[in-house]
Amino acid sequence: MWLVLLVAGSLLMGLSVNLFLLPLRLAEGGVVGVGIVLEHTLGVPVPVSFFLLNLPLAVVAWRHRGWDFVARSVLGIVAFTLSLALTRGVHPITSEPLLGIVYGGLTMGVGLGLVLRAGATTGGTDLLASLFHHHLGLTVGNVILAVDALVLLLAGVTFGFEQALYSGLTLAISSRMVDYVQEGFYGAKGVAVITTRPQEITRAIMEGLERGVTLLEGTGGWTGERRTIVYSVVQRSELSALKRMVYGLDPGAFVVVGDVREVLGEGFRPWDTARP
């Protein structure tokens, strides 16, 4: 299963580069962004520069972190390189920057999300960031952010800073899509109810919505009074009904609602052990 995700994700990323990013000079960050700049300035094909730039990073990561750490990243690098090469013949489908930004970012983000779901990476800044974190203690997120910022600056110097702004939008869309693919497009809500009538509200939620409930004990900071907190996760469409139940039973209840990115378990989405 993970191999299917790796191949599908790499193919989508290759299509994103050759359909949108490369023709429209959208250097969205990372090694791919450097490759796009190199192809437009020096004529070096993106697959070649991507592989050559990743090769020393993979070797250094292997020497310092071991083969277990770098194995799937090497597979990701090879798969993405082949995808970049195999999709080079596709004809760009738009010359409109806005369409390229949106669909290039969407396609790249979905592809990278699938690769990450496979437990792999496509090398580049991920390997570099892990090495900096391992040896210098820098956070992975900060290293990736710094590298992406430098690539956008390079794009600005090379293509003009308006083009760099376009590339930044592509990067933002891509990053958001990676999160969605990793965590799911889920519309659940987590609801915490601080109430003096926990048993009645618990029964109403369990019987009326057929949702599970967890009871927590809390102490009011101002009053010092002990209160029971009723916590439940519901579908977005069930939220209004839950609030009506709560305030019908306890008009003085304090309700906190938060977004829940993913829910696994009974009544929601089962965990499929075949998935990575």
C-alpha cells in the first residue's frame, strides 16, 4: 500500500512541476524551486538538478543517521526524479498565473501528502533539516522555513519579486494541502461543556445524538468550585442540536467548541490497519 501511495504522490508532484510550476516560473521552495531557477537560467533540466542536489544530502544523511533513516527518502528521491523525467513531455495547460498558483499548489500538496503518508520524503529540505536538527539542535520547521525563504529570495532576484510573491502563494497552498492529506478533510467539532448538570447533559448527548461522552473534573479559577466538564466529539452538522440540548438543560452552562482535524474510532472513521 505504501508503495502505491509513493508512486501516485510522486507522479502528481511531477505533473505539478511540468504542467504548472516550471512553465510559469513558480519556484515554490525547496530543491524543486532551485531546480526551476537553474533550468530557466542555465538550462539544466529539473530532474537532473533535483537528483544531483539530493545525492550528497542522502549520502551525508546515510553516513550520520544510518540506512533505516534514509531508506524511504532515497526511494522518494528516485520516484520523484523519474516522475519529473517521465512527465516532461506534457503540454502546459494554462498560461494564467493565478490558475498555475492554485492548481500547481494543490497538485504538489496532494502529491507530497501522499508521499508522506507512505512514510517517505522526497529528500531535499527534509533531509537537510533533519541533519541540522541532529547536529545543531535547530528545529526542523525553522530550517525548512529558512530554506524556503532563501529559495523565494533567489526566485525574486532571478525572475523578479512579483514572481517570488506568486511562488510564495503556491508554497502556502501546497503546504495547506499537505496538512489536509495528512490529517483529512474532516468536519468534526470537539465540545467541552462546563455545567452543574453533567448527568442530564451526558444522557441527552448519548441518547439524542448517539455520541460518546467523557467526563472530566475541573476547578474554577475564580470561584474555586469543583465542576464536571462534559467532553464530546460530534459532526459539524450535529453541533446546533447539541447546543440546543445543553442550553435547554442548563442555561448557565459554559460551552467551548473547537475544530477537530481527525477522529478515529467508533462512530467516526475506523482505523484501517492497511493504511500507513
